[in-house]
Amino acid sequence: MSALSSDTHPKMEALQIRLWRQASPTRKMHMLAQLNASARMLALAGLRSQYPQASEAELRRRLASLILGEELTSKVYGEILHAK
């Protein structure tokens, strides 16, 4: 099997893969939910940095655009209201 991470010792990587395989479906869904939450937090932090004057509503709208795409987001949330 090829390495998933070049910075992880092969024995530790094998252990991680074994633990993933042994995890219950509920545990796997919990891990996935945590990863999604982390990705959203990082994306939101990037948006705050890029648009420091934006309101929380605008930032949530921009995050939705990243996740859903602009076309669907515009249909659901309307156009972006830019910060002044």
C-alpha cells in the first residue's frame, strides 16, 4: 500500500488505517462531522481575513457560495450585500 502522508511513519499510518476500519459507522460519521466543522471554520477565517469589514451575514453568505456554488447560493440567499 502506498503512503497517505509523506510525513507519517508507515507503522503509525498503518495503525491509523486499522483504527479507521474498526470504527463504527456512528464514529466515522462523527469524525466526518468534525472534519466538516473544521473546514468551515478555516474557510470562515479566510473570508474574515479577505473581507474584514463584512458583517456576519455577508460572511455566512460568502461561505454558502464556497460550499454550494454561486448559482445555487444566489437562488437560495439572493445576491451578496457588500460591506461598506
